[in-house]
Amino acid sequence: MRNFENRSHFANLYPNNIRRFSGFNNAFLNKPHIFPPVKKQLKLWLPPIGYALLIFALSSIESASLPSLEFKLADKLIHLGEYGLFGILFARFFVHLDWKNPYLWAVLIASMYGAGDEIHQYYVPGRTMEVYDWMADTLGGLGGSLAYRLWLKKFKKNSMAGN
């Protein structure tokens, strides 16, 4: 395993003209989140990617094999909850990587994945592609992203009060 604590040697891999014109600089490489340790990378990547694979696997099941709920909007509530967790996981991912607008990115990823999931369901026997399901997916991603943001604000406030 390489030790990425000293990242300045990466700057020498690129000629000065590439660094100057591409916006590349040493400060970018010296940020601690660029090359986090492998264990931290797994803690960040595995939950959202694993959950995305779970969603794909569940949406591959034929509708005749799925249990049905008896009330009218049960399907939409399932989509809200499913993609709410998806939004939480991706908001956590982008916040820990210190991305600009991490909550917006989480909503965009949830929305795009929801659209892809609906297209995928079009090709699964007994399943249908619905725009309203995609809208529920997007709203779920938005709700999950906002819930994670509120949870972080409360957590930071409580940790500050304890100091």
C-alpha cells in the first residue's frame, strides 16, 4: 500500500504548462479528502453503491412475484422511502468528500438513478415505467438529502454545546 500522506510528489507528474492551463494546483492535491485511506473510501462508497445494486435487483423482479399493499398510494410511498434512504447515503458521501453543493448532487444522483430505474423496469416483464414513480423517486431523494442536512446541523450544534 502506498502512503498518500505526502501528496506533493503528484504535482511533479504534470508539466507546468498543464498545471497552469488546466487549473491544476498543489493546493488541490494537498486536501486530505482527495486520497482518503482505503478503509474510509470503503465506508463512503460501499453503502450508496450497495444500495443502488439492491434497488436494481429489486426492480428486476417481476411484478407477479411482489407482495401488494392494499391502499392507493402505497407504491409512491415505497418509492419515497426507498429513494429517501438513497438521498441520505449520497448526501453523506458528498458531504464527507467536501463537494460543493453536496445536497444538490445527492438529489441529482437520486433523480437520475430513479429515471434509469424506471427505464429498466420498462424491460422487466410485468413491470411498467411511470413518470409518477420517477417523481416520487426524486422527491424521496430530496427528502433524504434534506433530512441528512438537518441531522448534521443538529449534530454539529449538540457537539458544539458539549465543548
